[in-house]
Amino acid sequence: MRSWSPGPGTGKTTLLAWLVGLTDPEWRAMHAALPAPPPENAFHAVVAARGGCVETIAWSLARQLGHPYRGPRAFLQELAADERPAVLMISELDQVGLPWDRDAETERVAREFLAPLAELEHVRLLLDGSATIAAALGDRAGVVDLDSPEFTDRAAFTAWAGAAVGASTGKGADDPQVAVAAEAIARAAYPNFLLAELLAADLAVTGEVGADAGDVRARLRTVLDRYLASRTPAAPRARDVLGALAFADPAGVPLQAWPTLVAAVTGRPCSAEDVETTLRHAGDLVAVSAETGWYRLRHHSFAEELAGRRDAAEVCRRLVDAFRVPASDAAGYARRALPGYAATAGQLPELLADPAFLVDADPGRLQAALARAHPAGPVRHAWDQGADQLLSDR
């Protein structure tokens, strides 16, 4: 078993996405040949765990491996009895749960699911996660730490930083100032790509490259705050608008629902113009889904940092009020996000008594919310019995 467990921003998820692609014959044919590519169709199941929980991860694996799903424990028993070799990849394990409750969900996934899964001798695992995941698996995991400089070529990293500077400043690669800035960023950030990108974006406004001390998370926090402060003159609501994305559903938020999200999180009105101005002047921190067009913070570490600065239960109570009877253009978002907000706010039992909520709620998000609010008992048992069909229909 391998566990890829560096800090945030080293590119581990991107690397594993490439690895999965290289096992697909058609995808591999479209890209440059490698001297020793992985075997074709090497993985029997691949799961992206972002925003998920033990139950959603187990359900996805069960479906791909051809097992019925009657809950995580039953799936583990069935997989243990099926002695056929299985190679499984589970990525984004450092993004399970919600940004304001991530540590607890990560520990639960590691303890209740990954640890017993790793005991099965006929199952091989490739995991993309955090130090918490690696620690829970102990000697059973061989850890590849991408924070180690041996995995990142320094000259290539500096060249990549130069491209990031050029993209942020609009200057060409042959501009001497770009080369100087790229070297400064490489000294400050190597081998962390996320930190380098943030420094390049900050450079475009401040004209400086910060060289802050501390571990990666501490440096990311410092540069993030400096970035937000530098955008405030041009986008006065940038801190509010971007900070609210920390409480968006893991899939993001549609543009039409974003002002409502900001108003609920901050307690202050927000207009569509506030959002548009922020995107224009501080869009470096935002990612847009190619599939849905929804917006989210471009890295989960930003969401965790900004969410941690607020009382999550109080914020989620306001979000339940804001989205329980949503405007028509926010209905799709409410369907996905409301279960998680209600679980954090302690209002899930109340909503479970509402037939309209049960009909509309996204089954996957409802399952994750139930796992947090009702870890045992008749509600969870009833859900597990029907979860396979409900999740299949979503």
C-alpha cells in the first residue's frame, strides 16, 4: 500500500490524476510516451473522496467492484470474503467532510474504514491524503512525501514559477524581472506549487515576494492574508466574498446563489456587483467547475483556514435559514448544501421530518450529513438499507 501524504499544495492530486489517466489506453495514446508507464487498466476502482465520508466512499467502491451496498461494515465483510485481487485508488482524502469539520471526518475515515481495508491482504491501496491518514495506517503504509525536495526538480520548479509570474503580471518569459522574481519565489516556496502560485499573484499587486518563516500552512496563512489585504482597495468586499466560499458546498456555489451565501455567512448584504468586482480583482483564489460552472476556493487549505475563523454552528444556522426556502435560481444549490448546513447547525432532525426536504435533498450529501449527525441508531440503519438505490438514482 502507498500513501501520498505531503502538506497542501504539492500537487499530489494532480499527480494521481495523471497516473489514472496513464492506465487508460486511449488517454495514454494522446500524451507523450513514458519510459515505464503503469499497466493498462491497473485500477479496479477509483474514488475521489472530496466532500465525502466513510459511507459515500464505501458505496462508490462497492458499486465499482460489483458488490451490493448495505453499509460500510457489510461492504468490508463482503470484500474480505471475495479473495480476488483488487487495486484501489482513493484520492482527495484530505478533503473529506466539510472545511469546518474536516479533522473529525478524516479521523473517522482513517479509523473506521481505511485501517480495516488495509488489513485485507488481497487488496492493494493507493491513497492521496494527509499525515492523519498515514499515521492511522502505521507500518501498513509506505509513505511518499512530496514535500521532500527529491521529488521536485529545482530548475524546473523555478521555470514553472517564472510562467506563473508571467501569467500574473502579463510580462514575457524573456523579461529580466520575471527571471529575478521566479528565483525569489522558488527560494521562498520550493517545492510547494500552491505557495508559489499565491506568491506570484501577490507579486502582481504588491511588487514584492514575501519570504515568510514557518511551516507550509503558516506561510500559506500569511501570504493569503497579505493577498486579501492587497485586493481590498480595488475590491472592498473581497475578504467577505471569498471568505464566504469557505462555507460553500464542496462542489462550489452557482454565481446566482453566491450573494446569498455571502450575506448569510457575514451577516451583511451582498450584491451581484460585489461578487463580480471581487472576481475581477481577486479571482486568483477562485476555481470554476468546467462541469457545472459553480465557484469554489481553488484550494481546500484556503477554505479550511477561512472557515476556521468563524463559529461554524452559528454560520450554518444562518445558512439553513437562507437556503431552506431558496429562490428558484438557488434551488439546485440548496438541494446539495442544505443537509451539511443542517447537520452542523443541529437542525437535521427537524428537516428530516419535512417530506419536501427528503424528496429534494441530494442523497449523497444527505448520507454524509446523517453520518455526522446520526452515527448510530434507527435513522442510520434505515438509511443504510435503502442507500444503494437512493445513491444510484442521484
